Amino acid sequence: MSGWARPLLLLLAGACGLALLGYGVYFDRRRRHAPDFQRKLRQKRRKEREKAKEHDAELCKMNNIGRVQEFFLQEVQLGEHWLSRGEHKKSVEHLTNAISVCAQPHQLLQVLHNTLPPQVFEMLMRRVPYAKQRLQAALNEQDCVEDEKE
């Protein structure tokens, strides 16, 4: 290469990087200043909160073994369903729910370790502690509600 080719390539790479950054900033600003952006964002967050409340209410209803088993099987099936469709985040959400109510979570984790793709299993392992905390909080809330009724 001649002496001017390297600086020209660096300049070209810098210009491309700057153009990409400008593109991102422009469209992010345009998206944020759209008239319905805030409304859509609030609706999305409201739906997520309602979904979390419904899930917690469903966890609170598990006061007998049959209901826990039914919930466990349903969550495993939904996890498999979403995994087959390539929706890893939804799959992990349902599988962590199943693990949190499972009587033998270590055996289930071993089976999942052997069957799930490595990146999905890694996501699952990161979410398990949070799912267990949510289950414990929902069960504690149920205990408080039952104590208040008595």
C-alpha cells in the first residue's frame, strides 16, 4: 500500500462510523418525539404489569398438589412450544416458572441442561433465582391475605 492509503481507509472507516451513529441518533429522536410514543409506551408497561399481577395471582392459587402439577406441566409445555418457535425469551420465562414450582429442581435442571441449547440454558440459569424470589413473594403475600381473613 502506498503512504496515503492507510489514512484514507481510517478516514473512511471513521466517516462510516459517524454516519451510523448519526443514523441511530436521528431515528431514535424521531421515534421518541412521535405523538403516540409515550402513549404506546405507557400501554406496553401497563400490560406488562397486568400480566405480572395475573401470573402472581395464578401462583397464589396453588394450594393443592394437583394444581401445582397442572401448572408445572402447563409451563413446561409452553416453554417447549416457544422454544420450538425460536422465542427463547418466552421459553425461558415459562421454564423458570416450572423450575420454581418443581419438587426436584436439580433433576429438572440436569434434563434441561442436556436438552436446551447452551445460550438458552445460560439465560435460564440467570433467571432461576428471580423466579424463585417471585414465587416466594407471591406465597408470602397469599399467607398474609389468608391471615387477614382469619
